[in-house]
Amino acid sequence: MEYRTMSKKELAAELDIHPSTLTRRMEKCLKPEFMKHIKDKSLLFENEVKHIHEGITGINKKW
């Protein structure tokens, strides 16, 4: 996946899931501090998109 600045709606489309499903997975898998940080943002920066993608897909989970 190419990490670039995008909205949550665009990120959901890239992951081929519904935006509300993305939100639920983010709330389940990501830290509350991060969720507060991105709560009212309309655009997510590349590093935030990467953190969300890795968090909800479990890419960087330890064995």
C-alpha cells in the first residue's frame, strides 16, 4: 500500500472496507491517545496512515 496524505474515507476505500468499519477497527486496535490526536482531522498525514494501516492489519504485531 502506498502511504500518502488522505482522508479516512479514502483510506477505507484503499483498504476496501466501509468507513464505519475502519472507525470500529481503529477504536479496537489503536491507543486512545492516538485516536484523540486524529479525532477532528479531515486529512491524515502519511505517518498517521501508516500507523493506522499497520495497527488494524496487525503487520507489526510481535509473535
